[in-house]
Amino acid sequence: MSAIIYQRPKNAMQSGKAHTQEWVLEFEQSEARRADPLMGWTGSGDTQTQVKLKFPSRDAAKEYAERHGIVARVHRSPAKRLKIQAYADNFG
């Protein structure tokens, strides 16, 4: 069983930064998706991909994975850069 650990990004539709400090452990797909013959919907029998575990820190997520024998890789988020500009810069 393999998983990926990442930090939740900021929602692009809102300016708030709620839940961006959480770390998420998400399982990777272990079975290929296939089209349902009757409805045509895409799915698989792998229910682990529906599980998302949230942790307060990266170390807590890594410790959980090690304790339960989950092979996890950590995806580091890019450094946040602030683009500082003044309102007056729009007119000039």
C-alpha cells in the first residue's frame, strides 16, 4: 500500500488560508479505473483512494505511515512568495 503526504494548498477561489497548515495522507490508486458497461461511469473496486487522513504536521503523518506499514512519499509544497504592490501602482 502506498500513499502520498502533502500540505493542503490555498483555495484559489477564496483569499482565506483556512486549513492550509494541515497535512494530508492520501492513498494512491492500486487498481486501474475502468468504464462501467451499463452506465459508462468510470470507477474501480479500490476504496482506499477515497480515504484522506488529516494531520497537524508532516512528522505526525510520516509517523502514522511508518506505524501502519504504509510506504509514503512526501510532496513538498513550493515556497510561498508575496507579491507586494501598492494600489497606486495601478495608475501611472
